[in-house]
Amino acid sequence: MSHKNNILLVLALIITSWLLIGEGIVRAQDPFSSLIPQVPAIRDAIEADYPGATIPGYPFLHTPRLGAELRVTPIFYNLVNAKFLAPDFGLDLDFKRDLGFVDQAILVQLWGRVQLNRVSVRAYYDGYLRTWRGAGYFFWPDTGVGVDLDLIERRNIKFGIDMDMSWQRPTLSISSPLHGNFFIEGPRPVTFGVHGWYNPQGIPVISPVFEMRYRWPIRSGTKFYEFEVAGGLKLPRTVLGDSAVRAGWRNTQIEFDFGGLKADVTLSGIFGEYVFYY
């Protein structure tokens, strides 16, 4: 036997002995180690979050569940209601009627998520093809991050809570010969929310998918409410992952103020979406 084979044999014996000893220590020290395999409810609850965790040798023989998701979402937003309020100046201006703002904006949102068991981290970027402009400019943060926690998770269903924030600030600038020049900058938005998700797993045929999200502000100065619902069809799984094509509706209410000036905006939009699950 060659020197290389001797080394490999010794390493194999060491690893095998270490796993056997570790299993014996765990069983000797943990009075529940023999109980877990015998109680289906306990075993299933643990396995739902940590596949293989009830098998001796975890996490050396089994790893936590990992996942990822990418989305490309063209959104067509309509300006439902938008006002600039300056009580000290006696102004109550409508974006479209008084300031000549466009009534529709178009953007493409790039959205990514990485998941470890019940916790996932998200990030997004909005690339505007047509922005909110008129006698001024309205800017809402186009980048942000979020964290999801799935409280209820089954094979096809998820329900949980989430938190989102952006490091950018919303702004509204007005430059009107008739009404004057104004500028508002609100605090960075921070929201708390809930989400629900239906996504069949491991099905070799086309299947429906559904998702709902709602979030609301938890920081004063910038109020942000958003409701989103989307549904569509997921294609059969491939070796690379799953793909889905969806459509949906989003309603967004934004309000921020500074120095006695206030912006109050309501947007409503429809979107199409390509989603890739891994």
C-alpha cells in the first residue's frame, strides 16, 4: 500500500472514530436524545427548520436548509393622489393639477433574497425608466434592505413578519414661478410588516403560486404603508432551480414632513414579474 493510501486510511479511521465517540457522548449527556426519534411532533418540528438535526453527527453530516430567490419586476405606477401642503404659506397644491407632474412612472425592480432556515435577508433596487417630475421632482428611496422571519412554515405555505429600511431619504423639490421654491427631506423610512406565501415544492408539473405582503411605518416623520399581492404559475423544477411568471398589484401610501412642509402621496401600480427560486 502506498504512503498516500496509508494517510487516507488513517484519516478515515480518525473521522469514523470521532463520529462514533461524539454520538456516544451526545447520547450519554442528552437525556432527550432517545426521546426525539420516538416523538413524531418533536422530530418533525426540528426537522422542519434543521433537516438532519435529529440524526447523530449533525451538523457534520447534514447542513441547514439554504435557499435563494431573484426577481425582475417591471412596475407601472399611477399617481392616484398627491399633495404638497404648506399651511404657513396658505398652499395646498395637487401634484398633477397645480404642479404639472406626470401621472405615471415606470420602473424595473431588481430584488434578491438569501434564506437560512426560517430567516432570510433581502435587498432591492428600483431602476426608473420614467420618474415623477413636473414643476419639481419627487424622489422615493430606490434601494433598501429587509429581513424576513417565517413564523409558520410548511412545505408549501409560509407566514411571517418582516422589517425593511433604506439608507436614503425621501425628498420633494418644487420650483414654480407661481407658487415659489420649496424643498422637503424626510427621515429614512423604516417599516414592519407581515407576509404570506403559497409555493408548492418539488412538483414536476406547472403549479400556482401566490404571495402577499403588507407593511407599515415604525418611525415618525416618514409614514409608509404598502400592500402587495401577486400570483402566477411556477414551471416544473429543473436541476438549476424553479422559475415562475407572476402578475400583481401594489398600493403605496407615502407621507413625510419637515419644517411645516408636508408631502402626501398615494400610488397604485400593476406589475409583471419573473421569479427564480434556488
